Amino acid sequence: FQSDEVILHRRVEGACPGHFVLKEENGYIAIFSIVEDGKEEISEVTDIPISILRLKDQQRLREGILLDSIEEVNQYLEDLGS
């Protein structure tokens, strides 16, 4: 604090806009975008059923997998297929 300036910081739980979350949606992998105020907005439901994945990956998707970019989303989905 200075007499002519006040600097405030705000800590918000969750991810900031521009990040993505992979989750299970009706049995399939869905991609959610993080928008203002950390809310998740569905972007796409893939045609990949979670039932074909390992139990560990199914559980992670039920909890939500936070990724930093669409490139990371694509890489993760590609890795699941291999």
C-alpha cells in the first residue's frame, strides 16, 4: 500500500479461461472449455466411449482432466487411441 496506489490480488479456485477439461458425458469423452468465472462450457462430445478405456482413465475422466490448450486435448485423445 502506498498513499497514491493500492494493489489488490484475487485468488480464484479453478482454472482460468482458455483451459480445457475432459470429462465423461453420457458415456463418451467430452471437451469442456473454461469460460469467465471458471465455469465449464461444453465444446464437443467425441465419439470415443469411455467403456473402451482402462479403469484408471475412466476414473480420471469422471473426475475431470484439466489441460492447458486444445493442442494438449488433441494429444491426450490421440494417446488414448494408441
